[in-house]
Amino acid sequence: MDPRVKLDNEQGDLLHNPKKYRRLVGKLNYLTITPPYISFVVSVVSQFMRTSHTPYWQAVLQTVRYLKRAPSQGLVFRDRGHLYIFGYSDADCVKCPIDRHSTSGYYVFLGGNLVSWKSKKQPIVSHFSAKAEYRAMTNVPEELQWIRMLLAKIGLPKQRSSILHCDN
């Protein structure tokens, strides 16, 4: 799905069978465990579970067709010679035209390999982009620490401090 496409509650006709839409979006949500590149489209179409319209259904079907064409793509873990932990966070300030909430997201890497990610709407409207970015960063240290504790639990040596990158 093109990130420039804006979906809202007024586009297209209502779906005749919204259960089918909800079921397929739920399955795609489960699939985001392995191919993180579909997380964006799933986060967008899952916002319209109550009132599903034809453009959302088309976006969901396009995602399914994409996954069918690329069944072997998933997560690849490579040995990069280190187990440094670092994360990236970002937020889009007030991009949702419906409720004006920002969306936060983060990616966490272990040894240069993607191991954790999340994208979620912020519960509070941010009036400044700096506030939206700050809120996006607040969940990442917890995830970084959890991965550090997991590595310690399985007996891997302590790594240098985790790094969190963000844009502003």
C-alpha cells in the first residue's frame, strides 16, 4: 500500500460482508510476526474494522497478493560478529485526518538483525512534532532492556549500552 494514500471513513461503498474483512485483517495481523514490511498496511486497514469500505478491502487483497508472490521472504538472521542492541523510533505527527492522533513506531535490532518492531497510534493528540517523537521513544528502552535481560538469561555475555536512534 502506498503510504501517500489516505483512507478515511467516507471513501467507497460499505462492504456487504464485514466479517470476511475482519477475519482476513486478523490473519494478516498474525502474519506480521515474520514479514515486518506488511506492518504498515495492516496497521492502517485494522483501524477500519467497524466500518469497512471497498478501498480497505482492495488494500487487504493487494497485500495478500503480494505475500503470495513472495512466499520465501521473511526474516533473515546473519552473523555480523556482534550482538549490539540498538533501536530506531519515529512518529508521524497528527497524520490521521479522522482523529488527529499520531502513530508511533519502533524497530529493534540485535547484532544488526531485526528482532522486534511495533507500530501503534498514540492515545493522546500531540500538538507538536517533538512531543509525538518523545512519546514514540518512551516504549523503546523497555524493549531494549527486555532483550538485554533475555540475552543475560540465556548466558550470553553483557553487551555495551543499547543505543536508541530517533529523528526529529
